[in-house]
Amino acid sequence: MKKLSVLFAAVLMLMTVGVAKSQKIAALDYEQVLSLMPEAKKVSTDLDTFSKTKENELKKLGDTFQADVQKYQTEGAKMTEAQRTAKEAELQKTQQNLQQMAVTAQQDLLKKRETLLKPVIDKLNGAIEKAAKANGWDFIIDASALIYRGGTDATAAVKKELGIS
């Protein structure tokens, strides 16, 4: 019985090696191809513009807040206790609003990035699939995840599918 299980394990191992050798694997520099796509460059430009717009809005509000704080610091001694308490509460609320606006701006930027980048990623993944089918590759692995890369490089074939050089 023991000889049978050893024989079975050996046969299974040989079958696995045979299957693995028959599969065609290629590597792809995904980030490089993505960065070369004109659509990705436009997304990057659009995101930079969006980010700068949000940043400028927050900076204006922050500058206004800082001016209010400085005004309070210079005029606070002339105010009554009730006025000081009210002004401090107002400044604290404004500061909290600014912090929330910064968080919201960051979330908006991430959502916009996801929305703009999705069609580009879909196009790239479609080109990868076409190149894989055209060249008979069973797997295409991102080259950045490989420690050693010898064998087929799919980057040129995918770039050809996308019409970029």
C-alpha cells in the first residue's frame, strides 16, 4: 500500500511538471505601458488640475481662517467674556469645517481618479487579453512582481495592441 501511494505521488508530480511546462507565460511591465498611454497622461493632467483647484480653495479658506484668528488674538482682550467664548466657539467650528473639507477634498480626488482611470485600465486590460490570445500566452504576469525574469516579454505586444510605441 505504501509503494502504491509513493507511486501515485510520483505520477502526480510528473503530471504537474508536464502541465506547467506546457503553459506559456509572459511578463509585462504594466506600469510602463500604462504611463505611455495618451489616455493615462490626460487623466494625470485632469487630476492635477482638479487637485490644484481643491488645494487653492482650501488655501483661501485657510488664509481667511488665519486672518480671523490673528484678528481675535489682537482684539480678544477688548471683548467681553461672552464675546470671547462665542468667537472661540466660532473659530473652533471653522477649524473643524476646514479639516472636514480637507478630508472631503481628498476623498473627492480619489473618487475622481477612480472614475477617470477605470476606462483606461479597462482598455489596457483588453489589450493584454488580445495580445495573450494572439500569442498563445496562458498567463501574463506583471514584471514588477518578478524576482527573476527570463522568457517572453509581453510589453511590446500589448503596446502594439494599444497603438503606442
